Amino acid sequence: MIVVTGAAGFIGSCMVKRLNDAGYPDVLAVDDFNRPDKNRNLEGKQLWGQMHRLNFVRWLERNHTDVDAVIHLGARTDTTEQNVKIFNELNLEYSRALWMICAGFDIPLLYASSAATYGLGEHGYFDDHATIPQLRPLNPYGQSKQDFDVWVLEQTKNDPQETITHAGSSFLVPRSSFPWAGFKFFNVYGPNEYHKGRMASVIMHTARQIKATGAMKLFRSHRPDYQDGAQSRDFIYVKDLVDVLLYFLENKPAHGIYNLGTGHARTFLDLAVGTFHALGLEPSISFVDTPIDIRDTYQYYTQAEMGKLRAAGYQEPFIGLEEGIEDYVQRYLKEESLW
């Protein structure tokens, strides 16, 4: 069976859907299952069973021979939360426990990191292992993901190295005794994020605001080098993201920590305009101040360097922003239906 942690969440439920579509009906869904609006994401999906996350670590120790792989997507993802203890418990210590069991029993492990680890981008957005320990995240969420990435690299620092290449660039990656890979998710959008509230994608907020008011408000720039709406992100459609995870699950390429974006930054203004057009409307966009509680830790630009993922063998093109928005809005957001 395949285990997906965070299975009732946005990306986790899309991963379960992708596994089912690829012929994997035996999926163990791990989550806390305490929110009916979030649990709705698992409706209609094939599962071997469900398990509360607090019971899973001990269960995995006893039943490891039944598990073919663990896809660890469960985490506390609120970038405005300041309680470090919560992140240490849910994102760091829990992930370490899963790593130790998977490593001990050679169970393939894929896990979610985050582009939040890059902070202000002062070291660029390069996923080479030598750069990762230098990164300085801007919030406790990003720090918890950074701490786990650095810990993983410590566990594998004495492993033999291999070189993978793409377009003239070479990347050193560990050749560990068990298959593993971490992924720095950039800005993910798509169906099944309806429960996320403030943390949902700007596309979803745009569609809801348009339905309610006919207009959209974006965050104003508080930096002189960025115009209002020109803040940029590497937006990746969740369908592309789970395709990459499925590729690593089935092909087990070189171990390591990988960026998972598209390699192309787009502005929030592009995103909002695309959402209006997908709804068949002319844009009506204004700007409001970025909330004080996130203003000092707000990333103005992210763009994934994707050469390492390509060198690992994944060559499928990524869905363009306008195409992804149209699919999301037309097939899902209009009726807030699930994938």
C-alpha cells in the first residue's frame, strides 16, 4: 500500500486522486480528520483505510512490511502562525520520526518542503545541497521546513555521491541506502483548497471576491522597486505537482531535495487578470495595504531553478498559468467541486 499523510488536505487529497487514477487503490490516508469541510476532499476516492496521524508512527513500526512507500505531505502550513512549538512538533519532530522508520526499513519516502525556506531569496532559489544550509526563512513555518531539510542532509552527508546533469549543469546528490526525495513546493493552486481560508491561493480568493463584489483587491507593494501587483511568484498547478511526485514514486530517480515549481515567475496582477478572463469578465482590480502581521515577512519574488529536477529525469512540460487558471476556474471553482 501507499501511505499519504495530510491526505484530507489540499495537496494530499489531490495526491490520493492521482494515485487512484494511476491504478493504486490501496492508499492509507493519514490525517487528524477533525474538520468535515476538509474531510470532504476524500469523497469518492479509493482508500485502503484512514488513520489518525497520532497513531500512524507506531502503526508503521509494526506494519512496515505492508507499506510500499510513504508520501509525507502532512504539516502545519499557516505562515502567519508564530508558535514555534507547534511547528517543531508537527513539522520537524514528526517528520524526523517518519524518516527514521522509513530509513530503518528501506521504505521509499517522499516529503514536502517549501519555497518558504528561501526567505528573501538572498541566496537565490537554487536547490543544490551546498546552498540549502545557508537559507534564512522569514517565518516559523519556513524555518520548520528548513530545519528538517538540513537535518536530512546531515543524515545523508556520508552517503556516496553521484552526479546528475542537465543542459550542461551538474548536480551532486547522495546515493542513499533507501529511496527518498524532498520537494520545495512553490506556490501551489488548484482544486480541493476550499477549506484553507486565508491560506488558500489568490486564484480562489479572486474568484470568491468577484462572485461577491464583481471586483478584486490585491496587496499593495510596500517596496519602491515593485509596482502594485508586480509581486511575483512561481505558481504551479497542483495537477503538475502530483504528477512529479508520482514520477518519483514509480521511477525512484536520484535522491535529494528538489525545487518543485515551473521555473517561471508571474505577477499577482497576471494571476488576477487571468481569473477574471476565465470567468468571462473584464478585470476590476484595486489595491489594499498588506496586513501588518505579514508585511515584514512577505516574499516579493520567487522563481524555482528547475535544472536539478530535469536532470533527475522528469521532462514533462508544466501547465502555463493562464491554462491552469482556466481549468481550475471552469472545472472546479465555479461550483467549488472536487478533483
